[in-house]
Amino acid sequence: MLKASALGFGHLAFADLLNKVPAAAPANPLAARQTHFPARAKRIIFLFMKGGPSHVDTFDRKPKLDRDDGKELPFDKPRVTFAETGKLLRSPWKFKHFGQSGIEVSNLFPHVAKHVDDLCILNSVHGTNPAHGGACLKLHTGSDNFIRPSMGSWVTYGLGTENENLPGFITICPTLAHGGVRNFGSAFLPAQYSATSMGVASQEAKLARVKFAKNEVTSKDLQRLQLDLLSKFNHEHLDISGAHSDLESRILSFELAFRMQHEIPQIENLAEESEKTRSLYGLDQAVTEDFGRQCLLARRFIERGVRFIQVTHSNTKVQWDQHGDLLNGHNANALEVDLPIAGLLTDLKQRGLLEDTLVLWGGEFGRTPVAQGTDGRDHNPEGFTMWLAGGGVKGGFRYGATDEYGYYAVENKMHIHDLHATILHLLGIDHEQLTYRYAGRDFRLTDVSGRVAQAILA
Amino acid sequence: MLDMNNHLPKQFFWLFLFIPILVGSRIIAEENPSRAGSTAGVEFFESQIRPLLATHCYQCHGPEEQEGQLRLDSYAGMIQGGKSGAAVVPQETAESLLVIAVGYANEHLKMPPDDKLPEIEIAKLTEWVAAGAPHPDEHQNVVSKKRLNLEAGRQFWSFQRPQISPVPAVSQPNWGRSGLDFYLLARLDDNQLTPAPAASNRTLIRRLTFNLIGLPPTAGAAARFAQDRSPDALARVTDRLLASPQYGERWARHWLDVVRYADSNGLDENIAHGNAWRYRDYVVNALNTDKSFDVFVREQIAGDLLAADDDQQRRFERLTATGFLSLGPKVLAEPDARKMEMDIIDEQLDTLCRSFLGITMGCARCHDHKFDPLSSADYYALAGIFKSTRTMENFRKVGALGKWWENSIATDADHTRKNDHATQLAAAQAEVAEFIKSTDAAVLAALPECTSPPEDVQSIYSAEAKAKLNSLNAVVTDLQASMPELPSAMGVQEGDIANLAVHIRGSYLTLGKVVPRRLPDLFAGTQQASFDTSTSGRLKFANWIASTDNPLTSRVIANRIWRWHFGQGLVGTTDNFGNLGERPVNQPLLDWLALELEHRQWSIKALHRTIVTSSSFAMSSQDNEAGSAMDPENRWQWRANLRRLEAESIRDAMLFVSGQLDRSMGGSLLHLKNRGYFFDHTSKDTTSYDSQRRSIYLPIVRNHLYDVFQLFDYSDAGSVVGHRTSSVVAPQALFMMNSPFMATTSAALAESLVNNAETNRQAIIQNLFQQAFSRAPSAVEFQNALDFLNEATHIADAEAAAEKEQEAWRLLCQVILQSNEFIYIE
């Protein structure tokens, strides 16, 4: 039985994990753990584009869509759609070839495009849900109607953290709608594996803080004095009640909390970064400052051993959800994230972190090649694009394809379960072996499915 | 675990292209040769079907590999099937997974996985199955796994009625006060364990008070109990606590965990359950009035169908009780209405079966239950009851969310109030219209001749007339805004009566046989009459659950109550009494408790009395070597478990000792209208927990629980939780150190102590310990506290001495509230 640990304490039903994960019993449920096989990536940054960016307007160019603009889709639309849609709608953006690979990227992402030789573009993702809530949950937890642990929780459960003074899983400015906390919660996995959140999407990133990590009224000296007295009381109580692991763990938890409240504000403090770095992430421009901050925080946290960090772009107006006014909406959204994402990729690379850090970009679904109204696109979970970078994936590579108009994934289809299986694989985890027994059943992130896309491994 | 989701290697695809296409060779020749047993049928199998199976299926479902434990190279293999069920059911194409899989209609079951067979081959397979699946080995007596399961499955311990065991002889006959103690002690004797000595009166009163009302004893109550040597002292305190309204608040919260109570939908669209609180208040009241548990069951499942003898209040109460069926998280933006409906039915059925019966019926939605003898047919027989029940007013329409049904609980007085209000509004509107009409006429008449009137006549009103119009309009606006809403409660009513077909793999796109509504075969047998077509059958189902005809209901609730008192159930998996659940650690004890409950008219309070006045309950948490060695997890209950308070008791106890707890009961603390968004796409946080009411009344917002709840292992409020875990994590310590709640609570506690006209530090420390811990401080603690005050006043950053003193007390009080002793009960 576990006695004490850093972030997590007390009895945990860990036997199951220990049977599956070939590692020696860790003293700490968040201690870094051995992987099933050598990991290509040690940590992951998920850049979540809430609302559903359009793949046919960004990373999945469809010449036929230009050609057949205004015509009927020559095959059936899905049986279930979110909204009424009409005829084919061409992309209002120009595409250009970039890099050695010559992959086409639209001029929505001029800065990210320069990194195209580091991107592994997954053009055939599918299988979320046609509504935001269901799709967000499916993407984050693998299930749209059951309450399941999020992928960040599974990863942290599988790998632990490399810094015992920090949480293993952090989410910055998460959206509270459409699944809210469920998207980064641990469900039935022990509480240690749920994300620690900083701020919420409606808040400016500069105000985002880990909750309760700072005392507004009591000085550090007085707090030290309090903790010393608390320790005396708790030890006297322990002497009388007899040894008990929960009581002992709780004594230690206050000491760890004291260290955490020292460390976290330091990481949150971006003033330590050079002007050059700040401008690399766009902190010096109003339009990119907010998302840039999140990306820079992400780098600072992963540098210090956080395992899974999610950054959310969720413009409070309509996010990437352009049912209408696609042109202006996507322009505004892309402008906010393009430079910071490119900055993050540059920075990770120059620090040698990109090699073993996996970056995942994308939304909960893509958008239809057919128009909603005259100038919008509906949700499309049938085939859309996400991309990976770093951490053992092929760069300058496109995997899978949608049909010639971009409606359905048709080639090397990558279901969300496959995406999850592949991400776990890159992190050195066999998705079929990472299980947790709950209510008498073994659960997995990938449920009963999931296929690793071997072709994308570098 | 998917049966046939292996992927044929690419080369098979090419091989396939070279198979001669046997277009003309339809099997069914003149004499219907495919009929089972016929030679021609077997020939057809040999010439057409076996080669097809060999080519496309054997690689993964043959001699070498058996993906999903399925073999298609033998008759027995096909009939018995694999993990997902029978691959072939002769003549039943809709139930044969083989036919479904090759048809590619079910998203989760498509075989061969990479490429669909040509239509002609699919047609052949279908025809072969439809014709009875003729096969050379068909004379073999292959018994489907299903039947085997049912017969053997009934022998499982929890599917048999509870049995009275003779009261066992025990090592310490004087120790036992009731049957409970004898069964418990007998289990300890079997393992050469001795029960821990009785706890002190102080420990016992704290344990008892927290257990029954979720609050600590007052210093006075603890002192009185400590002095009371009369034999019925414990019984009297128990009665007092059970009679206090705080008892219902405490135990309702336990039940709310089980029924996944929440004030918001959560899941995909987090909108307010504006009337859920009525159900919560119903539960508090049911517990306080000690409603028999069988009635409690019937009301929650079928309250709308119970006769109420013209008693309107009772009828409304019963309608409100059916909120139980509607409280679940729903995917309200699901564009696929049929899927949404089936998901809701699934959630209802699974919650109901787990909360009352401890069976995991939801597992049988997509396939026969893999571990318990419950079939898909059983599932859809029960699901039909809820298909025939109205839970939703409508499903999602484009641009709107699905809307759950609410039953009106408006009294005549409510209607009168609303009508009166409407009359007033109409009168006020008429007055506006009349005023405009007459003023317009007057203004226009006053215009000089030949002047064309302006488009907006009101623009030329006199200032006085404008003011008058504004004030009249304001009355209308006020009346509109204050229009009373007729009260309604989440709940259900009878819908259109219908039977459901088995949904193969859980999908309504692949339907099997229609199953009439009935009870599971496991409990009611295969010969039972199905429900008639005039009602949903919900009342019958409820009556059966609430009866002693079934083996589970009394055991499941008795075990839950045991768990809430002792920290672990006699069956550890409180919500699963099936094969994957744990076995009871002491079945004679559990069965005794279950039967005791049944015999005492299902009185929950009576069961509490039996439990808390037992010697078993009164044990201390004292460790002993034999116990620790033999049973380190204390499953046999040889001592009391040390337990951390639940989230709401932590908060309530802090508010209580600091004198801030607002004890008013019932009602809603929501700031939102019914169905209003807690969180929309803007992610603005509209929750508010600014209240000093007991925690049970704070809004339970799914996906965004109140910090105290989130941190201290609250139920997830979205699924059945009979056993909360108790974690110890650093963010809890951060909360204890740095949260505004802790700052204000410790300040309030300090103020109440110091303002109590007592200025002597020693006396205040005494009071603090009595209030927080129900005891005096030890000499060491006393000295430590004094030293702390000295040092803290020295460092404190304040001008005046009095302020420094107050700050030091606040800091000391915070330490007391943070301490292990405050939030752990022995």
C-alpha cells in the first residue's frame, strides 16, 4: 500500500496499474513511471481550437470544391447533421505550397505554414459527434454520452509527472461549456489525475492562476508559524489515535502545498522571459498577446516536468464556430493563434524540446464543405484535420485523406479512438494495457477500439 | 474486445478479387434445398458458404486465431458465438451477428473490417441463415450460452432471497446487543479476531452526531453525554438526533449521491434544472418523516401512477418524486432524436437498476450481459417501459435544445394568482391603449389646420402626457416581469405505449426481434406473462422492486446504510451486486439486516437505531496486531474505521462551530431561471455559492462543482455513487491554507470566541477546544497554543494591539479547523 506521496496520498487501488505497467511500485502515484515500450514523446501540449476550425480552409485543400462552388454535393450528406446546409462552398482563402515537403496551407496560417516540415497533418480524423458538447467530450474522453476520464488524466495515470511539486496535468483557460470540467476531469480515476486548471476561457490569460496557490491575507512567516503549530497538533493527535496512513499523508500534504505555492507563482511569472521570447509568442501585440501567453505558459510548465498541458483557444464571441460569416470569423480566430503557435514551435525546437514533446492541434470537429446559409459552414465530424508535431512523428507528412470535397474521411481513416491509441503509443503506452478497474470492469481510454497509425511514426 | 475488429491483411483484398463470382449458382433450387436438414441445404453450405467463410473469416475466427473468442469454422462455434453473442441464429437474420456484420449497417460491427463483401455474397449468407443455417453438424446438440447462463446464474448468492441464519454461538455472548453483533462477532471469531474495546463517550457522541446529522455535537451536548451514566443514554441521544430536521438533510444527501442529483444538466449543454430542488426537498422530507422505503421506491419510479385519494398535496409530492427518473445528464444538443431518446432511456434504466437492485443493466444494451445472466432481450423488455414513459417534452429541434418534461404541481391558488395577475396585466395594457387613443385624438385635434400629422404622434405629446404614458408603460413592464410561473416539477408521466426491438450492438439502425415489456427472465422466469398494452408497466416494475419477491432491494439498501455508517459496505461494491461486484464479507449479517428492514415495515430510522445502538458501532478505532495482520483493511469490522468527513460535513461543521450556519431548510438557491445556461460558449461563470445554508442546499452544478465539493471527493453528480472515495491531495491543503472561505470562517470563529466577553487567553483556548473537538486541550496543546499566540501577535502586520490579538486568534482558529482531528472522525 502506498504510504505517502507528493501530490497524491493515501490508499490507492493501484495493484491493477502495477500489474499492467511494467514498473516497480512507485511510492507516489504521480511519480514518473516506466513506459510499456520506449517513448517517442515524454510530454504533450494540446492546442485546442474550440468550436471546430474548417479543415477545407486550412490544411486540407480541395481543388474540386473551388471548381464546383455553388453546385450540389454529388453524394449523400450524413444521415444526421447538426443544421440544414446547402450547396458546395469554395474556400475564400488562397493556398500555397510550403517547405521541402511542399504541403499546401492556406493563408489563414502564414506563420504555422513555415513549420510545415515539422507537422504531421492528419487529414482523416473522424468520429466525434455533430454537436459541440458531444464532440468535445468524445475528443477529450473518448465517449460522448458516458462520464469517462479525460485523455490528459489517462496520460498522467500512465506516466506520472516528472516534478513532484507540480500537478501532472494542467489546463489553461479551459472552456466551461460543452462538457466543461468533464473534458479534463479524471472521472473514476483517482483525483490526482484530474487537471489543475488555471483560469477559464472567459478570462484573460494574464489573470489565469492556479486556484488557492497564493494567500492574499497571511504573510509567509505567519503561514509558516501556522503550519508548524498544525504539525504539532496533528502529531499529538496521531500519537493518540495510532498510526494511520491518511493522517500521516495529510500532514505531508501541507508541506507539499507550501512548496507548491512557492513554485507555481514563479512559473506563472512571464516577466522572467526575454523580450525576444515574449515577442516570439506575440506577447507584444494586442491581438496575439492572450493566446501567446498561454503558449508560453505551456512551455514553462512542460520544461518543469508537467506531463500533459492543454491550452484552449476559445474566443468568447463564437470561437471557431462559423455557421455564418466564415471569412471574418476564421480570419479573426486564426490571427489570434497563428503567430503564437509558430512561436511555440520555434521555441520548442531551439530548446531541443520538440524532439520529445508532442504538440497536438485541432478542434472538436471540422466544418462542412457545403454552405450553411450563404457564407457559413456547419459542423462536420465525418472527416476533418488535426495535426501533430515533434515527439516522434514524421514531419512534412500528410496522413489519410477526405473525399474530393472534404466531407468524409475516406483514406487511412483515423477515428478519435485511433487518434488516442496513437498518442498513447507515441508516449510509450500500449492503449490496450492502460486500464483501470472500476465498478467491476476494466476501462480504457480507447474503450474497445483504437488502432495505432503506424505510418506516422518517425 | 470487439469481436471481429481485426483487420484483414491487404493481400487478402487482392486474393478476393480473383475468386470466381458465382452469379448463377443460387442455392435455393426447386425443392427449397436450403431447409435445415436437407441434403441440398448442406450441399449449398459446402459449395457456397464454407468457401466464403474460409476465405474471408477463418484467418481471424478459425483454428489459428479466435478474435473475440469466436470461431466460424465449426457449427458449435457459430451457434455459441463469441464475446458479443451468437454469430448465427438459424432463421433469425436480424439476430445473427454474422449477417449484421457483413451487412455493414452497424458502425461498430463491420466485417470483414477493411472491405465490404460483394452484395451477392452477403445475399448468400443471409439466405443461408434465413433458411435455417443448414450444416452437416446441425444435428449436434449445441446449447446456446444464454440458456446455460440463466440456469447457473440463478444460483448466484445475490439472486437468491436473503436467508435467516441461526444466531451463531460466539466467544463473548455478553458483547452482543442484537443479532447484528452476533453475526459480526461470529465472523471475527472464525478468524480469531477480537473486537476493539468500546470507544469513549466523547468519541461515540462525535461519531453518532456526525453520522446522523452531519454536524459536530455542541460542547454542551458532548459534555452532557459524557456525564450520562444511565443505560438508555445512547438510545435517547439517538432518538433526539433522528427526530431533528438535520437528520433528513444529512441522509438525503447520501441518497442524492445514489440518484445522481444535480441542479444542472451538465454533459454537453449545462443548463439549469430549475425545479430539481423540489425533488431534493421531497427526499429530505421523506427521510425526516421516515417514509417506508418500499413506498419511497414506488413513489420515485411510479409516483404519478399511485392513487392519491384526491389528496392534492400527496399527488404533487408523488409527481415530484418521479424527478428521480429525469435527473440524469442528457445530451440535449444531440441532433439524432432517436439516439437521444435511447440514450435517455439507457441512463434511466441503468441508474434505476443500479440504485435499487445493484445490477448493471446498462451492460446489456449492446449485447447480452457478459457476466450476469441478463440478456439484451431483458434489457429491451425493461427499456420498453421507459419508451412508453414520457420523460421529454420534445427532442432537439434545430437551433434549440431538447426539453425535459415537467409535471404541473400548481394548486388552485396558484392558478388564481396567475389569472389575477394576467387580468391586472390586461387591464394595465388596456389603460395604455386607451390613453394613447384619447391623447392621440386630442393632440391631432389641436393641430393647426392643413398641418399633416407626424408619423409618430407621441413625439408631439406634451411633456406631461409623455410622463403619464411612461408611467403607465412601466406598470405594464413590471407586471410582465413579475408574472408568476406556475410551479412544476421534473418528472415523468405515461407516454405512448410501445414495445422495443432488441437493438443489435445498441444501435437503432440494426433492430432485432421485438420484445414485449416484462421483468428480466432471471427474476421472473421465461414463462412470465408480459405486461399488457394499456400501461407502460412502470408501476408493475416499481411494485416488484418494492416487494419481497425480489432478492436484491432490501439487501442493497441495507448495505448502503451500513456503508454510510461504517465507511465500507458489507458488499464493497455498493452499486453492483452482480458477478463483477464483490461478494459480501459477511452474508449472514447482511441478510439479517435486510430481513430486519423488511420486517420492520421498511423503516430506515428503525434500522439506524439497530445499527447505532449496537456494540459493533460503539467499537473504538484502536489497532491490534492480530487484526492488522489478518485483516488490514478491516473488512470484517474488528474496529471502527477512521474516516474523513465528507465535503459537505467539512463545510457545514466549519460554519457550525464558527456560529455562521444558517439552518433554514428547503427551497432553491439558484440564480438562474429554469433551463437557463450555467455555462454557454462564453465560459462566463454564473455560479454563486455565497450562502451559509447547509451544503445540501448549495447548487450542484455538474461539470463545475463548488470548490469544496470538487476538492473533497464529492460525488460526481452524474452517475450512481454509493461509495465516495476519500483522497488526500495537496490542492486540499492549498484550500485549507489560502481560500477566502477558510479566512472568513476562521475570522468568524475567532470573533465568536473573543467577543464572548472572555478576555482571558486560557479560557478562550479551553472554549475553542471544547467547541471544535468536544474536549479540553492537553497541557502540551495548551502551551503550544499560547506560544503561538505570543509569537503571532509579535509578527502580525497590524497597527493596534487589539487587531494583532484578533489576527493571532484568527490564525489559531484556522489551524484548529485545518487539523486532522477536526475533519476525521474515529
